[in-house]
Amino acid sequence: MNGKPLVSIVSVGLSKFGKLEGLYAREIFAEAAKEAFDRCPKLDPKKDIQALYVGHMGESYEHQGHTGATMADWIGLGHVPATRTEAACASSGAALRAAICAVRSGLSDVVMVGGVEKMTHRPTAEVTEYLAMASDYPFEQWNGMTFPGLYALMATAHMHEYGTTERHLAMIAVKNHYHGSLNPKAHMQKEITLEAALSSRVVAWPLKLYDCSLITDGASCLILTTPELARKFTDTPIDIVGSGQAGDTIGLYERKSLTSVTAAKVAAEKAYEMAQVTPSDIDVAEVHDCFTIAELIAYEDLAFCGPGQGGSLIERGETKLGGRIPVNTSGGLKAKGHPVGATGTAQAYEIYLQLTGQADRRQVKDAEIGLTHNVGGSGATATVHIYRRA
Amino acid sequence: MSEQAPFTIEQFYKHINQGKLLGGRCTKCGKVHLPPRPLCDNCYSKDFEWTEISSRGKLVTYTVIHIAPAQFQSMAPYAMGIVQLANGLRILGMIKWVALEQIKIGMELKMDFGTCQVAQPWPQWPRYCFKPA
């Protein structure tokens, strides 16, 4: 299977990301699904779609579990088998992996995969507690740990070991807000200054408000099929050529490295090998910048640079639009927003737009190969996917 | 007595309540688990013995939490860090009894077993923390 397409993406959908007042998760998911259906007139959803996988992290937000069935119901998929996957912030990255397996197994020819989260109607303190559930309860949450706190532990370790600075982290925030300003679906579409990022209030030192991703409502979806059937639905399919998923200890304190997300490294190695591409082949990437330090570490884990060189990569502007390897052209979790369950397939949505030349003002010229990197919790789950123009 | 106690998180915290930091040593492969687990993740043995672990160690990394969960809000800002104990095992805890700006990676810390009663049905675990050694 090395280098050959695993599956093809024939359509994609994304709701507006932001504070979507008065809407329920299922209604936001329907908005994303409608776009995917409209983009692919040759697809008859009721007849063609044979399975649905939905990433969703928290039933606490809306007091609603059983997300697979709920979403299938609201998009008119009747008796189609619908399954929710939960892997914290990597819920829809894991859903994508499951959907690929469903197609590859031969059990389902056409599969819809997506994710959804409705978060902004809850007070920030509650959202903080729901998000912390992705970490270890008896030895992290119990002792007063928070989610930003876990990434702050990695940031402090990275700064100590490699001389990475708060300024490097702020530069990532500035870059992603600039990219977000070019994305009409992003939650925040305004640029910020380095000074504003550096002087924003401390959340978990050394991480400040502008180092953190946004609490956002949103949904995303993709329609996958076999490479053989893809042209029945579209003239411009995008192939997924590499898929890696890996795990690690639930507690950050037990990990061998605190300056790297080892699960992401392992997943990336598998995906690169399967796709038969090297890091320098990647034209555009969407990485999991739940915190700015997470994006900096992702540069190193994905081998866009060597260990400890993430700071100089952002300093040289190489990950900005126009740079050598533009990262998070959508604005990332930082500016586009992070509706947790929707994030993994929302990353794939952006790569689809880039590889089909539909990314408008944020288009990476001649992008042919793309990558997504989706991390759950502090790194107990990671998925990496590689995409190529068919 | 503790030889027969189950190698569980519940039991770990019972020991903390008694002012002791105990891990579970797998009698088959020798791996020490902190916290203890009932199944060795290395050799899948279920045979363990309790082993006392020195509660002194060095700070590996830390953060200062300013935005805290509801029940910790009155303590914020507070420091939390990962501490590497004498035998290479690591554990996370709050760092108290030291000015926040004096906290440094590499500093020597020891566990403070000072317990606080928790008024809730579950869990009723105590809370340990670290202080300068």
C-alpha cells in the first residue's frame, strides 16, 4: 500500500466557526453536511452514504450523548450505521482513521466522517473543567492541574532545554491570527501584534491568553470513497496516502519526553512511510495548535526542523504564508477556533481547499501534498494524515 | 498488612494518608509502578510487592496556574511541577511553601503529606504537595 492512495475525498463541508448562539450541535453539523452535499451534486446522500463516523468529545456541553445517531438523524441518513469516536481533541482525527478503515475493509464504499462541538453557551470555568477531562483525573486534575497547565509544563521544559522564548510562542499566535484574518469561516478574523500577545494576561505561566486556542462552536465533515469510485462523484478527488495514529501514557508525568509529543512523532513516521514522502515534500500543513507551544513542538515532531529548532523556524517566517512550509493557513485552532470534536476533520477541510486550489486569499501556490496533525489531550492520542492531489 | 492490600489508586491514596509514598514492584520483571497498577504493563504479571519510594526529588519542569478550576480558584496563582524522585520515577504535584519567583528547574523538593479533608462523596483522596527539601 506504500505510496498508493488509501481512500479519496470527494467532498467536504465546514460550518462557520465561532460563537453560534441559539444553535444546537446537530444543527451546526447539518450546516457542514449541507455544504458537503452541495459541493458534490453527483452524490445521492441517502443512497450512497453507507456509514457515518463522528468525532465528539463532551456530552456535558449539551447534556447529549449518543452523538453518532443524533447527527445521522439530523442529516437524514436514516438507518445508516453511525458511530461516535472520542479521543479528546483528536476525536475526529480518530474518526477519520476509523472511516478510512471502513472503506479499506470493503464493508462500506462511501463513508461520511466529521466532528462537532458546541461549547460557547457554557461559562468558561465549566468549559475548562470539561476540557480537563481529557487529562488524567487521579494524578493531574485532582491536584489542581489544568489543560493549559499541562502544555505550560512542556513549554517550560522546552525553554529550559533549547532556549525557546515566550517571544517565539507569541510569533506563532501572530502568524495564525494573520492567517485567520484571511479565512471568512474563522472565529477570529483580526490580526494581533506581538506586543499584544506578549502582554496578554497569564493563564498558566509561561502561557498567556494569546497562546491559547479559542472556545468555539463548529462542525466539519468529509465524504470518502475508494480511489476507484472517486471519479464517479468528482473530477477533482484528493487522495489520502498516509495515515498514522499512535498513543502514549494518559499522564504527562509518565512520558519519556516533555519536549516532544512522542505519539505524534510515531504517528508521523508511520504516515510518512505509508505515503512514501518525506517532510520536505509537504507543501502545506494543518497542525494541532491548541497552544502555541504545541505548534512549535509539532514542527519538530513532524521533522519540519530538527529537535529544538522550532523557535528559529518561526523566527525565519518559514511557516507563514509565502514561507517554505506554510502551517495553519486556516488560522489554526488559535484563530479559526477549536470546537474540539470538529477539529481533526476541519484540518482536512483546509487541506482539501488548498490542494484543489480553492483557498482564495490564503492559497499556497501549486500545493500538491498536504498534512494534518491532530493531538488528543496532552498527547495520549495523535493522528497524522497525508493528502495528495489525485 | 500492606502486602495484601490491592495495588490500586485507592490504596495509593490510603498510603498517602498515612504519610507514606509507596509504589508497586512487579515480582516477576522488577518494574516499579508509581502509581501502582494491578497489571504489570511490562510483563503482564499480577504479582506485586509494595516498595517505599523516597519522597525527595528534583523539579523537572513547572508552571504557575493563574486560571484555576473552580475548587482551586482561591489558591491561584499556584505552582505545579513534575518531580523526578531518587529512583527516576516521576510524579506531578503542587509546589507550596516557596515564593513563586524562587522556583527553579532542578531544585530539590520533598513531598508534604499534609492532608485536607474533602467534603464530597467520591473520591475522598487526600492531596499531597511538594515543598523545598
